[in-house]
Amino acid sequence: MRFDFSNYDLQLVDVPIQSLADVLLEKGFGKHHFIEGTLQPTLTTLKFKTFGALSIIEYSLDVPVQISSVTVPDAYFLQVVLTGRRLEHSHNAERVLKAGDSIIIMPNTPIESHDYADCKKLIVRIPTDFLHQAAQEFGYLSSTSGIVFSSVPNQLPMAVPLFNLLNDMLQQDKSVLGERPLLYYCKLLNSAILNVFDNNVRLGSVSKDSLHRYIARIRQYVLDNITRDITIDELASLCQISRKSLYNLFERETGLTPSTYVRRLKLERVHAELKNNERIKNVTQVALKYGFTNLGRFSAQYREQIGELPSKTLRDFSC
């Protein structure tokens, strides 16, 4: 598996392993203790960049190394094995991660591992508060225990949105992006992570006594009917509550009106289609497909949410 990590804040080539430990600690990846397996100094090569709220590091070692680490209490870590193998021990469980395997490391999780000489890893640091906020904004349901991911490794195909988003972020020159698209990229990545990895906050997992189930029901209904015009009365009827109760629910749970919530879901789908569908030739056909008949207003709303004009999204993808 290969990502195009061609734009970075820091690159170190063939430096002592202590340099890697220092970077990991300084950049918020926790304290790592490396036990070298040979008498010769172990060398490492790494790339690092921040991207909005996220921090990303890729590194490899030239010899097998034993690693002992304790992650920080305020972040999750997406870990992807790019090449080689890694034998990992955590919570009395042992697992072998090979090229293409990925896993989410929970906050405050100690890890003991053996990295083979051919092992190269990519690790993304995701602040806990940022993941929780993104989950709520994309309609995932809250849990009293927070977001808990399965410890089972997940094979990460190169054709899924998570791979494409992360690859884009590794190539992007963040200095030319505005704050809004930078933030939106990060939120989309979090949404993709919640979709790919098993966790306890998937849609519909909340108890019957929670009003959050209405948000989940509406979100799924909108996604199932994403190209239709959906009325407020239709959504209220779906949940069997009054229009006033529907507005109050959305204000309390999302800070949005129902119409704004539906529009945001539609714009997210428009953005994904403009960015990933090679058959799209112009913006107008996509806007009309999702019910945006006023093209001037559509472009303004798209720019406000995504941070760029839809024509730029399409042009960048076409290039």
C-alpha cells in the first residue's frame, strides 16, 4: 500500500532512532521507547505534517525493533501498515498487522510491538474532542462511554473514500487552502473513519428512549432519498412529532434547522460526486440532480459550506 506523501512540514532521512522518539513525543503521539535489536545504530526515515486538527507521521526503520508506547489521553490514532509486518500486543491480545492493515488505537492505550525491518507505518493523530464533534455533526449518535472502536485490524482498500481523502491530504499544500476547506477535509476523514471501522456509535444504535433516534432516522431517510425534494412536514410525519417539536429537536441536537440539515447532507453528496465521479462534465447537471434549481444560490451555499466554488472542485478533480 502506498500513499503519495509528497507535501510535508518535516522530513528526516536516515537519522538516529532517538530523533523519531523525540518527534513522536513533541508532536503529540505519546512517549515511545525503542529497543534496538542490533549493535549497530538504528536509523529511521520519517515525514510529518499537520493538517487542520490532525497530525500525520509516516516512518520506517532499517532493522527490526521492539517498541513500547503509551498513547496520550486526548487523542485517537489511525494506524496503517504500508509495507512489511508488525506484531502487536495490547490488552492481553496479540495481532499481526501486514501491509494494508489498519486499526484505531484508543486514547490511553499502551502498546507493545515488534516492527520487522521492512515495516513502514502511517499514523494519524485525531484529537478526541474533534472526533466527537465531527461525529455529532454528521449525525452519529452519542454514547455515555464515548466512541469506542473495535481492536480488530481492518484491511484498507485503496479504492475507498478513506484512502482517497487521506491521500489527498498528504498531497495538499495546506497553505493554499482556506480554513474552511481544511476543516471540512478533516471532518470528512473522521466521517469516513466512523464508517470503515467498527464502533459503538453507528446510526440506529441508540436506545429507544433517546430523542437522538429521530436525527438518525431522518438522516438515513434523507440519504435514501437524497435527490428528492424533502419537506418539513414529511420529516415530522416520519418521526410522528409536530413541526414545532422537529424544529426544537434539531436546534437542541444539531444547532441547525431541519432544512439546513437536509441541505448540508445534499451539499456533502454533491461535493463527493464532483470530486470522485469521472463521468461528471459540468456542475449544473449535478446541482439539478440534487434539487438545486437556483444555480447562483447553490454556488454560494456550496462555497460557504465547502470553502470553494463547485466549479473549482470539478476542475481540480479533472486535472
